[in-house]
Amino acid sequence: VQLQAYGGGLVQAGGSLRLSCAASGRTSSTYTMGWFRQAPGKEREFVAAIRWSDGMIRYANSVRGRFTISRDNAKNTVYLQMNSLKPEDTAVYYCAAVSRGLIFSTVSRSSEYDYWGQGTQVTVSS
């Protein structure tokens, strides 16, 4: 499975961006897809995830209410709509996929994911 993430950019605080991640190859294996981010000098952290089979969604507390994850089954694409962006959202955002349906308690663990995209930079200016 290959993942291609795009949609990052520079935006002012309070603005919005939408990230997309298109899966290709053995897409029948992308049962759970997630977004992670990594800011300079910090560890990679979970942002949001969606389970393909039933649409189960989980968000990190830091983005709940501002970010929305969604999917387009026909396009094998997952989206991350980011609203009310803050400077602390600045990071490289990565999409990830795994060939099984993760349970709610494990979707936030980066170690559970088998496939990773190349990352897209999101910069929020104050």
C-alpha cells in the first residue's frame, strides 16, 4: 500500500486547511487509517483515525472539536479538515494505514500502523 498525503501549507491562526491522503496498491488492506503529526523537537503524536468497516472515529483531545476526519471509499482517500488552527498545530502531518480494524484503544498507537505516507507540512502563523 502506498500513501500520498497532500494539502499542507501556511495559514494564519484561526484559519483552515484540508489534508488528503490517497491510498493505492492493495487498498483492500487499508482497514484503519489515521493521521499523526510531528513538530520540531517533539515526538510523533496521534491526531485522528477512522476505521473503514464501520466509520469508528477517534480524535486526540487537542484537536477534538476543531478537526474532522472523513473518508471516501470510492477514492480510497481519507481527509482531515482542520479548522480554528493554532500555532501549536504546526507540524509535519503523516497519514498511516494498517491492514486490520483497530479497536478504539489502539488506534492512537503509531506502532500499530504498517504503512506511512511521506508527510505534509502544516505551518500556522500567529
